[in-house]
Amino acid sequence: MDKELGGLLGTRFNCECGRRHELPVREFVYEAGAIEALGPLIERCTGGVRRVAVVADTRTQAVCGAAVGDVLADAGYDVESILIADLHGKSPKCDDETFQTLRRAIGSRKPHLVVAVGSGVVNDLSKWVSFDLGLPYMVVATAASMNGYSAANVAPTVEGVKTLIEARPPLAVLARPTIIAAAPAQMTAAGFGDTIAKFFSRADWVTNTLLLDEYYCPFCACLIERFEHLFLTRPADIAEGKTEAIDGLFEALFWAGVAMTLVGTSAPASGGEHLLSHTLDMVADTRGWGHDLHGRQVGLGTLLAAALYDRLLAIESPTVAELPGGIDRSWWAGERIADAVAAQYQAKQPVYRLAAERIRDGRFWESLRQRIGPIVIAPGRVRQWLTDVGGAVRAADVGRTPDEFRQAILHAHEMRKRFSIIDFAWLIGILPGAVDEIVEQWFA
Ligand SMILES: [Zn+2]
Ligand SMILES: [Zn+2]
């Protein structure tokens, strides 16, 4: 683990951004003996906890859920093993129904601590239920698939609507490197997609400081840069299972989640590129579209953000376009979803007005280009990275036709009130006009 960053675990510190940040995650154990270290670690972090609920799904139970239970039982803990069941032969989802089922299962056992064993969905559900029941939780990670381990947020689907819930981060994140390396290759490639999103979430964040006076923390925005040389110079190393690259990716994912926890929003690791994934998720059920892994979809969203920034930076003097006053309700398939999306879009109208005002100021445009230019990555390079790592590179790779993908691109800006590159592209007239060319060039 990075020594300097490791010193921040479990502390509060004054930051160059002027704020005092707090990191409630106390321990990060990424080593061969991580699972065996769990007993003493629980003792250190909680002092006196006896009854522990170990939550897994059928896959992660087999990977190491059972081993975690055994280790804890041997260390003298009362272990309640809780399995999140598959639904119709498919792996569980992080939605309100599954949450209620898990809440009943954990609540009835009255544990003092929840230990999640898994990755995205198992971690998110355990975090959410623990927070709701007022219980501390820890996670034993099983894949380098996303950056949510150390984050406070949960992003579930509630009544069909993709929501963001502010919960609490875990007390500790543990993982055995050989387990992370042995996870399905698609999951590791997904984690890579979630990580390279950072270039564009940072560009969005900087844009928002210039356009909308949003708060910005340079330390949190750049927190994971120190790990990038381990996996970004040669993403194929990840696909080939090289230890150094996968370890570097896992550390980057952990600290990307920390950055979000420190700032208290998802701004350091999530911008317009994430909206494409959220949009695909949100209409997946109503349209009978399958879900793909978060990070695989985010990888494609990152390619979209790259293509949009590429066009934006080429503009010498922008003109502000007239935006539609409301959303396209029929596309969102379902009244409840359309209502939630419409409310977000409505809340964004004053933001659009302020942004438009700033864009019309010619002096502002040049400084924006100077700040953003060095941050973003060219779309061709992003595509090469995704290809090398074995991630999704075309719409078909996440099960969508080019036209379905085109539709998702054209509606992604409607669903969140925070300003992103997708809004920006609409505001200066890149979208909707360029969507066909972008889909044809990058996603068909
Ligand atoms: Zn800061
Ligand atoms: Zn993400």
C-alpha cells in the first residue's frame, strides 16, 4: 500500500482545498493473509463485537465467503452466514426489493457487524442495509471491478429509478491479491473502465468550477494518479493477468472510492461518462435490455466523453444553442421514471442559464480550453486502452444496437441535475447534430 496515503486512513486532516476531510475507512489490507487477518482486525476496529453476519452471493460464497466464515468462527465469533439468492437464474441486483429481503435476513439475526464478501452488488447491498440498520460493516473484496468499496455512496435502483444514497463507507476493506487476480477477466476490465472515467470526471469537475463556481479539491481530483503508471502504460498487462498491473488497478479503485468519501460527492470519479451507464441501467428493465457490468458500460461512456471533449476543444468560439424545455417522456418508458427524470432536468434549468452566460463571455472560453486540454485523453487512445484491456468497445459489446445506443446518448443528460460534458455538448450545439457521426465512428 502507498505509505503516504495509508497514513490518512481513519484520520481527519486539513487539505489544500481549504476543507477538513475525514476518512472513516480505518484499514485497507491487500495481502496474502488478508482473510486470516480479519479476526484481529475486527477486534481492533470495533472492540468487543461478537456476532458477525457474513453476506455473500452464490459465487462469492464459493470464492471465499465460506472461508471468511470459517476464519471468524475459529477466532471465536458467532457467525451468521447470509446468502443473497439469485433471481431467475441471474445474479442479484442492487434494487429496493433485494434490499428489503436482505434487510429482513440481517435484521432477524441481530448481528453487531456485517462483513460483505463480494464486489459491486454484494458490497452495495451490504453497505446500504448496514447503514439502514445502524450497523458497522466491512468488505472482503473479490474483484477489481469498480471503485465503490471505499465509497460512502450506494447507487441502487429504487422503484425503477437509478438513485444515489448517501450511506457510510466500510470500517475496513480487505482483499487477497490472488483472489482479485483470479476474478473473471471481464470484471477486471470493468474496473479499468471505471478507473479511466476519472480523466473525464475531473474535466467535468474543473469545467463546473469555471462555469458554475462548484467547489473543487485538487488533492482528491488527483489522488489516484500515483498508481496510473502501474496499469495505464500497458493496459494489456491487466488482460494478461500481470500481478503489478492488477495490484495497481485495485489500489487505484480503492483510493478512487476514498476520494469520493473525502469530498462527500461522487465528483472525483463520476461525471458525464457515468450518465450513459446509468441511463442504460435505468431503462434496462422496462425495455427488456440486459444489464452489463457498471465498469464496462462506464468504459463506453468514457469513450463518449472523450469524443465530446475532442469536439468541444476544437471549437474556437462557441455559440450557445437553444435547449429543449422539457424531457422526452415517452422514451423513458414508465411514468414514475419519467417523473423522476423530469424533476432532475427541471432542477438543471438555472444551471443551464448560468453556464450559457459564462460561455458567451469569450475570455472564459480560452481559459477553459487551457485547463481542460491537458486533462482529457483523445478518444482514439481511450478506445485503444479499452481494446487492450479486453473491455467493451462497441454498443454491441454491451448488448445494444447502434440506434439504441444513439438514443441513450441523446437522453443521458436528462437524468441528473449536475452539469456534465453531455449537457455542455448540448449547450454549444455539438449534440444532437453530431450524434450520428459519433455513433458511427466510435460505437457502431
Ligand atoms: Zn481537499
Ligand atoms: Zn463508477
